[in-house]
Amino acid sequence: MKIIVLGSAAGGGFPQWNCNCNNCAGVRSGTISATARTQSSIAVSNDGKQWVLINASPDILAQLRATPALHPAPASRDSPIAAVLLMDAQIDHVTGLLMLREGKKRLPLYCTEPVWGDLNTSLPLAPVLSHYCGVDWHALEMVGDGPAMLPVQIPGVDGIRFTPLALSSKAPPYSPHRNHPVIGDNIGLLIEDVATGKTVFYAPGLGAIEPQVDAAMRRADCVLVDGTFWTADEMITLGFSRKTAADMGHLHQWGPDGMIAVLDTLPTQRKILIHINNTNAILDDHSAERATLAQHGIDVAFDGMEINL
Ligand code: MLT
Ligand code: MN
Ligand code: ZN
């Protein structure tokens, strides 16, 4: 199985258009050692020919241009993108769907019923796309009341089993159920190479480590998880927002109840943070926070990173 990180930043990207925080100003001026990053998405393949995009980032066109494996082939109007699977209905994960509108057939789209609901109501991308390529929705379904969900295999991407897991995080601010979470607003994904049994657990928005999440993380050979914020009150301290990380559905990294402490308990070989917010000091290669991650054996995803399992 092959994974390419298309975008490793949280919503806003890095640098963010209107932000002058240390990181954003520093990467623009070249005064810190940091690399720009686009908004959150990964691509998954078994054979390197057909790919599933996990999330469709607003930066998708730049991401596809930068990734030769996703260039059009073999016909004159064609694409190796077999399908898109969504983790939630957040702007940084879905608005790239509009950029795929020139597709020659209906776009296979895998997401939960609550996410499909948002995309047909408060952020009506599906009705809009029906005037272009159209979308062929495949429901990601609960087993009973959840949080366990039925695995799916995606035509064209044979040999990979995707097992979603309902997560505690947040629906987008515009969702009718932002303040009344429903099961399926957010998922994590266990991505398994059926032939080798190797697995990756992917969860760019992870608010809490519930038992099913802990089990999935323990089982995985590689975890690719929420690296949005270093501290719980990062956005408040910087004066950028009144929301804590938890208010936004993200588990911060630092401290006894943070992600580093969780990752420390895992036997997992590869531990990688993804969906990094532009305010997070780990984006500076020479920061103390980045050194702390290295001491704990934790990597920071970057655009173009490849994971082969
Ligand atoms: C989030 O995950 O909270 C988002 O990145 C926020 C956003 O896209 O504005
Ligand atoms: Mn996000
Ligand atoms: Zn910034």
C-alpha cells in the first residue's frame, strides 16, 4: 500500500493568507526553517495506478499538479482518481470537490449520512455538482448504533480495505448539528492492505481517544493523526479565537492529557502528526516543540511525504 500526503496543514494552510503569527510571517520571510503546507488530504493506492483521495482539499489543483502519480492517464481526458472518501464535511476537507467538476463520469464519493446531509443542505456541494459531473454517493454505514462501521472496498483500488470509525470531534460551524453532535459527523479510518495485513490509522480531526480509537491506534503499523494544536488554548493565547482546541474537536499535543502522552503508550512503529495548524510551533524545524516530538519518536507530515507499507 502506498500513501502520499497531498496536504498536511489544517484549515487555512501554511502560511495562512491573513496571518502574521511567528510561523506564517517567518515562512514568508524565510527567517525560520519551515516549509509551506497545503490543506489536509492524503491519497491511497495499492498498485500506484488507481488512487482514492481521502478528503478533497481547497488546494486540490495545486496538490494534483505537484503529484505525478495523480496526473491524467491514460486517455486524453482521464484521471487515476478512482473515488473520494470524506472524513467530515469541513471546508478544508470537501470544497476541492468543486474543482473535480470536469470529470467525465459521476464522481464516486464515500461518506457518512450526516456528512452527505450537510453537503446537500447547509453546504450544498452535491446539488451544485449535479450540474457538472455529478456525484455517486456510497454511504459509510454504522454497525448498529456505531461507533463501529462497515468496512468498504473501493472499485479500482483493489486489495485495500477501508474501515471507518465514528469519532468524537465536531461537525463544521455551519452544520445544523454543530452543537448537537451526531454519530458519523467525523470518522477515523483504518486503511488495511488485505494481502499483507499492514494497517494505517488516519484521523486528522480527533477530539478524544475513545476506546475504539485506542484499539485502532494500537492495531495500526502507522498512525497518521491530529496534529492541529500544540496547546489546548493556543488560539486564545495568540488572540486569534475564543475557541479551545477541544471546542474545535482537536486533541492538543503537549501535557499529560495530550496526544504525545497517548502516542507514548503505543507500540506502533510510525507515529506521524498531520493537519497541522499554522500557529503550531512544530512547523518550525528548529523549535523546542519539534525537538520534543523527535525525542518521542514522532514525525511531522509534510506535503509530498510518501508512506509505503
Ligand atoms: C478544523 O479542522 O477545525 C478546520 O481546519 C477549521 C477550518 O477549516 O476552518
Ligand atoms: Mn480541518
Ligand atoms: Zn499563522
